[in-house]
Amino acid sequence: MKEPIPPRGHAAAPISLRLTPEERDQLERDAAGRSLSAYIRSRLFGADTKVELAGRTSGRLGPAERQRLLARILARLGASKALPSLNELADAARIGVLPLTPDVLADIHGACRDIADIRDLLLRGLGLRPANGEHDDP
């Protein structure tokens, strides 16, 4: 007699495993940024095992995806001219010599766009979805 096939969309029941703190630390080190479930599954069933995750539409990121996204954020921040530009504008405003030329306005708009992009990437890194159109240019 065949076993009944579980309905689609239902996740399999989790398996619990008790570990010592040292074992857990070793497991997390060995996983190297992957989720523990994905790492354990690959060790048990082979590196080519792929699992479809039902409900993965929540926008949540796995540890490796989050690490890549945060690396992009840091690279973008390092390459951005926003902070030095804003510091120069603040100094000029402080001493009262801020001419609002097209170049200055373009720098202000560019800095605001960079900051908005960095904000959106940070929100995604935290597993949140940035609202579209939430920020406007000055």
C-alpha cells in the first residue's frame, strides 16, 4: 500500500538536534555564512542538494546573501563622494559662502541619491523592504 503524498505547500516537520555550545560554534564556523539548515542538508545529502523553500517570498535573506549585500553597501559607501561633498557644503554654509550654482545643486542632488540608495540597501540587508518613492530629491 502506498503512503499518502503530503499536500503541496506544506513544509516538512523540523528535526531537533541538541548540541553543546562548542558543537554549535563549530557548526556555525563550518557553515561559513550559509544557513545552518542548508549546511547540514548539504553535508547529509551532498553538495548538489537543492531545496525549494515554500514561502521564500517574504524578502528575507539568508546569511550568505545578507553578507554579499552588506559588502555591496560598504563598497558603495566607500566609493561614494557623498560624505566629503556634504562636509564641504556644510563648511561653506557655516561660513556663509555657499553659492547655489548648477554644479553645487547637482552635487547636493547626487549626495541625496547616494544616501537614499545606501539607506535602501541597508534596509534590504536587514531583511526589510524599502518603500518605493519614499524619498524625493531635494
